[in-house]
Amino acid sequence: MIQRHYSQSIQIGKVTIGGDAPIVVQSMTKTDTRDAAATIEQIRRLEECGCELVRVAVPDLKAAQSIAEIKKGINIPLVADIHFDYRLALASLEHGADALRLNPGNLRDPEHIAAVVQAAKERQTPIRIGVNAGSMPPDEGCQSSAISSTTGIVSRMVEAAMAQIRLLESLDFNLIKVSLKAFDVPTTVEAYRAIASRIPYPLHLGITESGLTLPGSIRSAIGLGILLSEGIGDTIRVSLTDTPEKEVFAAYEILKSLNLREHGPTLVSCPTCGRCEIDLISLAKKVGERLQGVSKPIKVAVMGCVVNGPGEAREADVGIAGGKGKGALFRKGKVVRTLPEEELLSALMSEIEDL
């Protein structure tokens, strides 16, 4: 069992982050926040697939003002993402944001930050200090060679976070969450490792701008998986160049793989080989598509032959193991019946529905 690093808990809306709370899955909308209807629609789809916290971009005052309307149409807490203009943070708080994300690289004036902190303190609204490797505060003392090295980047990321943490603490504010993201996996891992032992605040994990769905999911799984396996992290986002629903799906798959969360079905399917005598790839894809509408954390096996198939299928809640043009249907370790290949999908889904 993974032993998580200690972090004090904070409350964002009705969601607890840190402490003994489950690791929270979040995403970010890809709509124009000023279009409240479209943003609400996307957030509702995220809610349906298990998203527990959502962030929206706030590029201008109209976007900040839209938060009030968006909040009326959703059920999960909303985080306002702020860059450059502290007044947008103040407006977002005024219109009901449940939390703020501030980037130390883009919002650096201590007086402006103090004004935001005071408003957040009055409302007991948490602030995420979100450091990105691509947008850090300038450091005239760094040599260019150090800046380009992994060690130099990690050092600058950690110091940027610590500087703003110290500022918030000096203002008697501790409703803090921290992230240190980079595209490069080793840089991200080292940055989180470096800060985890230095602060008591919950950590939000992510590999920023990780890419298209498949490579981005792999990159995120490696980076987040390393950290989570070491007990580091209290909330995660998988950042993909795709729909936000796929970010949530990938996040839960990472957590399920480490036995850190249960959410929705787990599909076990073999890669197929020369022994397979049914069209398993097509069948497994169809099962996966239909499982997207299932919320119960069940284990489903779709196996292609008699080598590993029966054993894997028996360990699943329901499953099938293929033979020559046919397959055995299992439920809770027992054979229910043997069916022709063309009937396996409907029979399997019927067993799943019965559960």
C-alpha cells in the first residue's frame, strides 16, 4: 500500500484536498469562459465522467463575470485561472470562484498579490501557486547554462514557488495548494520531489502541455505514476490536446493502476497473438465503448484464447474467453455459458447490466 506524504487539507467548495482525502481528479474547460452556456455544457459532461474539480481560463473581465452564471449551472467547484492582471482575480472572487490559480511567473507585484490574498482570506478561498517551467519569474542571477539544465530549471521552479509561499504566509494566509509543472517528465518529477519535503501544503500534479491523447497519456502516466507511487500528490490533471473528458478518463486510469482510486469499469483485454481464433480487437473496442456509460467500479475481461483467458476472465466480475468462433462467458469466476462469437458482446453487456 502506498504511504502518502503528509499534507494539510484544504476545502475547495465541497471537495477536500490533502490530508486523508482521496486524490482528486480535475480538468480544465476548453470553451471560451465568456460563453457561459457552452462552458456549463462542457462541465456537465465532465461531471458525468467523474471530474471533481474544474478550472476555467479568465482572460478578461467578461470571463470573470461569467463565473457567477456558470456556477449556477454546475455541481462541482470552480477554479479561476489568473495570469497577468490581479484585478481579474478580485473579480473572479467577487463572482463566486471557489479557488484561484496564480502563476508566480505572470503575477509578480507583491502589492497586487497582497490585495488578492486579502480578498481570498475574507472569503476563505484557497489559492493554488501554479509554477510552470515555461513561464517562470526572471532570474538575472542565473547563468544561461544553469537555466537550460534540468537542475537549474528545477531550482528555479522550487524557488519561485517558495518565494510566493513565503509571501502568502507573511500575509497570514495558509489555504495554499502548489504545483510545479513542466513538459519534461524528469524535470517535473524532480521539482515535486524537491518541494514535497519542504512544505505542508497539498500538491497538484500534472505534466503540462503533455501532447496528443496517446503520447500525452503515456507521458502523464509515467510522470504522475512515479510521483504517486512515492506518495506525492493530492490532486491531478492530465493535460491533453483533446476533449477534457479524455483527461478525466486518463487520470482515473492512472489512479486505478496504482490502486489509489476506484472509479468506473476496468477492462482487462489481451493483446492477441497467433493463438486467437476470434476477432478480439474489434470485440474489445466495442466493449470499451459501451463501458463508457457504466459508473460502477467493476472488472471486465475480454480474452482471446485458452492460455491466459480463462484465468483472467475468472478473476474478473464478468468476462469472456475466446475459442474457435465461440467463447465462454464467466461471471464471478464461474462459467455461465458458451456462446457463438457473434453473441458474445450482447451476452457480456447483459451480464454487466445485471450487476
